[in-house]
Amino acid sequence: MAEPPALRSPGEWLGAFYMREGATLGAARLSAALDPLLGAGSARGRRFLSDAGGWRECCAALEEGASRGLLPEMIDGARASFEAIEHWLADQSFTPPSSIALRGAPSK
């Protein structure tokens, strides 16, 4: 079973925060791409993708952390978070339908 990353310092927490907010920002772009299918301005069908308000605050926190010399820890925290997600996904027993299977994705 995949374990969450062991974040031991403020810098590592900032790295994890970066990973989370970056994913949220990507989700907002995906949500906007659904406009032709779901209609512009409609929350229906995309609630999971709709919380992208923290990116500016995240960037400000990252800049502050870097100015305090936390960049190496921030990188470690982001890497640990990405690795935890990768391991969690590898533990899932999901086979995408052939119509949406990603090239190179393992099939089970």
C-alpha cells in the first residue's frame, strides 16, 4: 500500500503544496476544456475540477520559501509527493477502456 510522503520540514511542506496546487491549476484548465461539451459557466459535470483559486498564494509562498533558502527542501517535498502519487496509482487495479488507454500505460 502506498504511504503519504513523510514531510519533515516547512520546505518539504511547501514542495508538497506546489505539487497539489499545480495539479489543481491543471484541473482548472481541464474544466475549461469541457465548455464545448458541458456549456460555459456550468458547474455540472466538473465539480471535481473546480477549486483552482490558490495558485497565486502558492507562488508567493514558494518565492518566500526560496528566499529563505528552502529550495532544496521544497524540491525534496515535491519529489516525495509525486512519488507517493505514482506509487498509489501503481497500487490501483484499474484497466482503462481500450478507447481511452494511454500509450505505454500498464494494463492489468
